[in-house]
Amino acid sequence: MGSRFGGIFWSLLFLAVPVLGVATFAVAPAYDIWLPKDVSEHGGAIDGLFLFILALTGVVFIATEMLLFWFLWKYDAAKATGRATYIHGSHTLEVVWTIIPAATLLFLAIYQMNTWADVKMRRPAMAPTVEVVARQFEWRLRYPGRDGMLGTTDDLFLTNDLHLPVDEDVLIQLKSMDVLHSFFLPNLRIKQDAVPGMKIPVWFKAKETGQFDIVCAELCGWGHYKMKGRVTIESREDFDRWLEKTYAAQEATQPVPEDVAVSPE
Amino acid sequence: MSIASTVSPGTAATLPPARKPRPVSEFLSTYVFSKDHKVIGLQFLFSTLLWFLIGGLLALAVRWQVAWPWSDVPVLGKLFAQEGGQMSPEFYTMLFTMHATVMIFLVIIPILAGAFGNFLIPLMIGADDMAFPTLNMLSYWFMWPAFLAFGASFFVEGGAASGGWTSYPPLSTNTASSPGSGMGQTLWLLGLTMVGVSSMLGSVNYMTTIILMRAPGMTMFRLPMTIWGMFITAVLQAFALPVLTAAGFMQLSDRMLGTGFFSPEGNIVNNAIAGAGGGQPLLWQHLFWFYSHPAVYIMILPAMGMVSDILTTFARKPLFGYRPMVYSIAGIAGLGFIVWGHHMFMSGMNPALGITFMVSTMMIALPSAVKTFNWLGTVWGGRIQFTTAMLFALSFVSMFIIGGLSGIFMAATPVDIFIHDTYFIVAHFHYVLFAGTAMGVWAAIYFWFPKMFGRTMNEFWGKAHFFLTFIFLNGTFFTMHILGAVGFPRRLADAYHYETFHHLQPLNAFMTWCAIGMVATQVIFAANFFWSMFFGPVAGRNPWNSNTLEWTAPSPPGHGNFDFQPVVHRGPYEYSVPGVEKDHLMQTDPPNAAAAAAAALAH
């Protein structure tokens, strides 16, 4: 490659980085390769923060990559005449590009805090709606029975088929029997590791009905990929009807084994 | 003593040894159990490049399964002869565990500190060797038990470790929980410990050498950025490694002696009560990341340093903001010790602690930003020579911008709820470690190859290697961002049976084709490397007209490095000094050279 042509070619290659980078993000939603549908009350805030950071970092990305391209284009040794500028830096510039990013980053951190607190710290004062116990490679569910209390003999046991009421706060008590797992509900913008020996509360309010995936997001062994569950969000009436029906079915088959029913939480 | 001899000028003047017939034992002590830092550096280089190939092939096998789950694997399928050529899910978990393990512990860390640290530190500070040559030799030979442990683990019952490179207990401590948690995991822990011993020996040596053995006139603030990167890396290793070593022994003890540091009471794995209990799985995560987060910087700071030196050479311009560059490396290292919790936002750690770690993590983006702006400042107003080394160094800057910015998403705790453990993070760390560090390493190979072997690599094939690698790496890794935006989880042998992810197979197939192209491209590199070693054009002492001390030594330097005592008169980045005839002033050029040149011009 001739030296003159070389500089032009390589500069344009570096220009392709921001161009194709932005194009990828612009085209992806058209192919549905984007944030999946959100049906939770808090999810809008998370998606909003994602898009806000995307816009902010996008501007920095485009600006810095364009500068890099422009400098390569303009200061190509084969094109530019004379010598390089003899300069060791600029105190003013250093101060500017330290203080502005520092303030921006600090603002970003503070700006996140309220949403984080909503999702992970401001737990609603209520009894658990359901206990989810992860194990290799399934989600074991335990609903309080007719007495409304978890850990009593009339609890309802299910696997992988989580039902929850819409438009209500739900509180899940998350546990693990064996190794680490992670309770990931992509459409509800919920993720929480399940840790053996810990009881971790998870709460949210779904705002739409429908059926969605439960995914395990923490490596838990060879069957990690198939640790799949489904969550059904339904109206209070449907939820109560389902609960009653399932409860009757469990009573009809066999009583709950004693040791499981009274196992310590 | 080598320390005394370098500090007093004159006595260290070493002449190339006279040629005479050598017995076998001398051959062994010169080229195999050598105490010469350059030979040790090259030993590290060749070993790590070989493991780089293995790690790359493991990655291809991972990509194969992600793109076309349960289809017959070419070559590898026959090699492991499982289920008629398709891979089992436990084999897949082993593949990504060992891909990461090999790349991190046997490639990136030893290639930066072991290969380039060893080769460059004495040369760039003007010393005849390291402070402790025997320790230095041991640091290489302690890698071999690690190579053997990791290598052998592929062939033991149950296969190599498959608990992820992070080895989170109880999956990794409980032998019943996964096939790879048997012998494979024990060998993994032993290998890790040996890598730690090697790094520790190296780190002590680097710190001592850089502090005590600099040539006359080489003050700390005249050190090239490469040396600053290596120095701070050595400090990080010295302070962080003991924690990992201790944690590794605790995990070994959980596995072999029946202790329960990381397992809680009443844990039931595979329908059996497991272990003594009384421990906490999160304890391992804290200890592991207390090392492994600083290790992320161990894996990039030396590359940042080398890239700074290469950029200045081929921009023919002083480094923009030398001191801010040094301070920001130190800042990254300092802050690097208080951000480990950002790996644990979803772990069950107290969410209030998550807020603290979010703030410290956001702030560590600051020194990285300062470095990026200064690199741009360095290129601005330069006279850019598009050599292969320069292209790789420029791509380091361009790609590090992406890897740095995507880190902000994960630092933001609420956003991390969604993207944690998805391909978004896979994109992020591959942009830092592959598109960043590996590209920096290639820049360094093309740049210092003449000093290592006395010949230059072929530029045309170098540029072809750069161009294809650059295209394919972005095809492979940039698309991972949008995959992560869907929430596509990492480490799943097959995600397409989920409603959320079923439509992502074509994109994954595209990425795998790019990955295959990327690995295939390295054939060009390997051919160029070995051909140039023997047949490349002979390089003089200073083929790039660079300023630092290694370019004053012969190429390749003999034992003892310099054939004169280097005395340093200025910083390493005096390019295009006005009034000086040549466009660079080497660190050793006498102080009156500028005046003399100006006078000569006046005549």
C-alpha cells in the first residue's frame, strides 16, 4: 500500500468504528434485538437509565472516535508538512477533562440510587407471596396454603410454574438448596442470585398479564441452560382460581411428606 | 552484585562475550535454565503464545455450540468422541471455564508481565539484568507446574474444571455438583497457586529492579510509560495476590480436608447432605474479586504503557500529559482495590454496600478517561506513520474507548440488574482484554520484534493481519452488546428454547463466523513471526528512531545488554524538538546535542 493511500485507508477504517457502531444500535431494534418487553412497574426506570447512559456514552463514543479519525486524517505524515507540534501537555485541558467527567460520573452514580433503592432496598411490608427454592436444575415453588403462612403443613408445592397476580406488590423469598443460581425474569427486569444459606427477598409489581420466561443467570452446573421456568402474570381472580384449583389437585393426590413440609426455612 | 555494578557508572560496561565452543551444560544454562532476563522473556513469550492458540481454539468450540447447539463439532468432536461428535452440556461448561482460565492466567497476565516485563524492564531502565536473576528464572519455571496442572486436567475423570473461571462455591467445592468439580477442579486450584507463585516472584523482582537499578540520570519521572505500567502492575500483584492464594488454599481445604469455609449448613447437593457447613459462599466471592478486580488492571496497565510509547514514536510527538498519565495509572491502581464489589451487585450482598461500590466504580472510569484524552492529545498535531505497530496501538485506543464506556452500564447498579451475567458483560471484557490488551500486545510484538530477534517483521503481512483481526474482532464482539440488550445470558449451552432468546440464533451464527475468521487470521501472524525471525530484514539498533534506552543497545542485545554505560539526560518523549536536526532526541543523547545541532545548522 502506497504511503499516501495508506493513511487515507487507515483513517477511514477508524472512521468506520463510530459509523458502524451507531448503525448497529440503530438497526438492532428493527430486528427485535433489543430490550425485551417490560411488564414491571419499576422496569421503565431501569430501561430509562439504560437509554440515558447509552445516549451519554454514545455522545462521548462518537466524539472521541471522530476526533481520533480526524487527527489520523489530518496529521498523516505523508500529507502534513513540517514537523509535529512540540508540546508536552496542557494544564488547562487536564483540569477540564478531569473535572467534567468527574462531575458527570458522580452525577450518574447519584442519579441511579433511587431506582436501585426501589428495587433492592425498599422492601414492601408484607408476608411472602411465594417462596422460590432453586436447585439443580429447577425452580421449586412453595405457596402458603389456606392459612396464608409459609412453612406450615398445608403449603402448596410446585415446580417451574410460577403464577403471580397483576397490579399488586408481590414478595418472593428466594433460597437455594445446593449451589448458586440466579433468578432472572427478563421481562420484569428482575435478577437476584439465590445463595444457599441465605433467604433473599425479591419484590416487584407486574403491570401486565401474560406468560414470560424464568432464566437461571448464574452458572449452576451442566444443566444450567435448561433450568427454565415460566411465570404467569394474571388477574387477582384468575390467580385465586388457579391457586384453589392447584391446591385441590395436590390434596387429591397425596399429602405432603412430613419432612419436607416442616423443613426449616 | 549486579545492583552495585549498575549504580556506579563505568564498571557495568559489558562487552559481547567472545565466541568459543560451548558444552551442553552451558547451552542449558544459557537457553533453557537461563538467568538472562531476555531469554526468560522470550521463554514466556513463546509459552504464552502457544497457550493463546489453545485458548483461541477453546473459544471457537464455545462459539460453535452457541451458534449451532448440539450439532456435530468439526475436528474437536472426533477428538473427544462424545455422543457421535456433538458436545455434551458438561463439556460446554468445561470449555468456557478453561477458555477464560487459559486466556487470563496462562496468556494475558504472563505475556504482559512475564514476557514484556522481563524483556523490557532492564533494557528500558538501562540495567544489565534484573535484580534477582535466579528468582526470575524460577518465576518462569513455576509456570510449568501450572501448565501441566491445567493441561493434565483435560484428561482426568470428569474433565477439566467446569465451575466458571471464577470457581464460585459450592459448585466448585462440592464434587457431586458437577463432573468438572472432581479432580479437574483440584488441578485448577493447584495450577492457579503456581501461577500466583510465578507472578509473585516476578513482581518482587520488577519492583526491586525498577527502584534500585535505573541507569544514572534515569529519575522516576524520566521512566517510559511502559515501565510505569509494569511497576504499578507489580505493586498491584504484590498486594492482591496473597488474598487469592489464601482463598485458593481455603477452597482446596474445603474440597480435600472437609472444612466448610464456603459451604453453609445443611446444603443438599444431588440429594445428599453436603460438607461440614458453617461457611458462606459469598466469602469466596469477596476474596476472589479482591484479587481479581485488581487483576483486571494487571491485565491492562502494562498494555496501556506500551501503547503510550508506541503512539509517541509513530506520532513523532512528545506524550501529551506525561505526569497526568502516571498519576492516572496510580489512580487506577489505588481505586482498583475498592471496587471489587461491583462484581457482586446481584450476589445477595447488602444492597446498601452496592451503592458504595457503584460510586467507587464510577470514579475509576475517571483516570481511564484522562488517559484516553491524553492519547488523543498525543496523536493531535503529530506526524503519523501508519506502521503495523502503530495501527495496533491506535486500535487499542479506539477499542478501549468502547470497553471503557460499556463499563459504565454495569457500574450503574439498576441497569446491572438487567445486564448482569448477559452478553453485555461478555462484550465489555472482551473489548478491554482482547480488543484492548491483545491488540496492545500485538503492537508491542511488532514494535519490539527487531530488538528481540534483530530483524523486523514484514509490514505488508503485518497490516493484513491487523486489518482482518480488526474487522473480525468487531464483528464478533460489538454484536455482543445488542445481544446483551436482549438479556441473552452467558454460559448457556443452548438458550434458544427460551421465548425471549429464540430469535437470536442467526446473529450468533454471524458472530461465530467472525470468530472463525479471527482465529484463521492468526495464521498470517504466525507465519510472519517465524519467517521474519530468520529471514526478515536485518534491523539496526534503532529501526523506528525511538528515544528510549533499549534502542541504544545492539539488536538483539548480548548478555549484559549494553555495550556502553547508558547515562540518561532527559525524558523519553523528546520528539520533534525545535532546533534539533534529527526529529528525536534519545534519552542518552548528550545535553549539548541540541545546541550543537543548532550551531551546525547556522554554519
